[in-house]
Amino acid sequence: MPKSFFENRVRELTQRRAEHRAALQQLDLELGWWQQGLELFGDSDTDDLEEVIPSTDAAGSNNGTIRELQPPSEVFSHSGAKPTLRQAIVAVMSEDGDLERSWRPADVRAALQRRGWMPEAKSGPQMVRNRLGTMHSEGDLDKDDNGYRFAAEARNTGLIQLGPE
């Protein structure tokens, strides 16, 4: 057999290996999401389950991994658990399924208030503005003249994790 045959086969197998590694990484992310969701129910009988925690690289980048569990809003209403401010913002901004809609901070605050998720502190409105700004600086949100909306990268890479499809 000619050398080119071996070179082509090595190239093909290298490509397949890269594809499988990417698929395994996605599977680890989904498994981690489900494990975090199980923790919401206070189930401590998970010792026999392998734990997968999405990690960051040395530079602190999450490389498309989940930063924080983002369960569907129904989980909070059924469990009585209160979401973190980031979870609450993602939930209200994604509830209607329009991930490209722009939200003014006042609209986000009103939606949080309706659900009982608005921070109760006197500085609650500022806390929401600060969290929106942080999410913008982290690349989860874009800011335009109409307000904030999910960044294309966040929508397309799963940074805004709404749950497995």
C-alpha cells in the first residue's frame, strides 16, 4: 500500500476522534446539567452517580460550558426554590421563546416583580442593572438602543442553557 493511503487514513481517524471528543464534551455538559437539576430536589441519594462538573480552562474561559444551572421556570414554581438573579433574568428573557428580543432594564425588573423574583433590597433595581451589565461583559447579553438581548454566541453555543432539547 502506498504511503498516501496511510496518511489519508490517519487524517480521517484524527478527524473522527475530534468529532467524538466534541460529542463527549456535549454529553458531559448535558449530564452535568441534569445532575445539577437533581440537586434542586435535595436528593442526597446520588452517591452512586458519577459527577460531571463543567470546568474552565487556565484563562478562566468556560469554552461554551454551562456557567450556572438554568432550569426551566417551572422548576422554581414547583419546588418553591428562588432562582439566583442571573437564573431569574435568563428565565424571564427566554420565557416567550424569542431569544432575539431586546429587553429594557425596566421591563426585566417588572417581569421579575410579577414572578416574585425581584431582589427585595432597596437597591434591587440597581442589582438588576448590575447583573445585566455583568452578563453583557461576560458575553451572554448584547446591548443596543432598545436594551439587552441574548448574544448570538450565547444563543448558538448553549451558554444560555434552558435545558436539554
